[in-house]
Amino acid sequence: MKQNIAIISLVDNFSSKIAESLSLSLGMYYANLEDIIAYEILNMDEIKEKCGEEYLENLKKKVVGDVLEYENAVISLPLSICSKYNLTKTAFDKTLVIYLKFSKEEFDKIRKKNYDGKVRAIAFATRDKYLAQNSDIIIPVTNFGQVQNIKKIKREVVAYFTERGVL
């Protein structure tokens, strides 16, 4: 049975906020993968300088693997880490991956507001496809209300485990 929940979307700060709120709501631990990497590998620049880029990347990959082995955690999983380490469903044996899916229009609004630009349509389509293929549950996000999204996620998680005879 999957013992963790990973939240992922094309908007990392949104995923992180939802993951943290969901962990509190479910009484689970919260794990922000980027923060854990920074904590576990304190002197990344020094390691890179002394041991090289490849060694540093292998250390990061090990931390990612360790975090995915946690139990009873909601993990904020940035898209950059998924694609960099080519994480696919096989990496998520103990982790239920939930993709918070934005429409292209909604995503462009967020990008324009936060980054004063747009992601090319092909980049959006490629990333969206990658996340959809490697997720257990896809939840369309039509608003940014945390409470509404948390309720939607809880319903989907219950349905996922009920369908599999776990609940």
C-alpha cells in the first residue's frame, strides 16, 4: 500500500502550500523536497567544487530516493526534481502521486502574474503530459482556494483507496 502522498503541479509554490495544508489536515508529516535537499547537503558549492557536479547530483538523487521512502508524509515534489532525475511511476512504490492540473489558460495567467511571461504551448503540453503519465490521481484545479482543493484531494484519495479495496 502507498504510505505517502506527493503533490505536484506546474506551479511549485502552489503545490507546496497545498501539500503543507493537506499534511496538517490529514495529521501526516510534511516534507518539502527542495528544503530537505538543502538541509541534508549543507555545503553544496563546496561539495561541487571538491567532488564535482556528478557526485553532487548523485547525492541529491539519493536524498530524493530517501524522501520517497518516508512513511506517513505529504511530500511537495517540484517538477524540476521529477524531470531532472527522470522520476516515473516506478520511483513511487510507496507514494501516491497527485497531479494538481491547471488548464493552459489558467497556467498562463499565473505565469504572467508571477513571471511576466508565458510558457510556450509545446513546453506546457510536454510537462503536462509527463505529470499526467506519472501520477496516480489527476485533480483539475479551477480555483486557488486551499480549503476547496484540500477537500477535493481528500475525496479523490478516499476514492482511490476504496476502489482498490483498502478502505
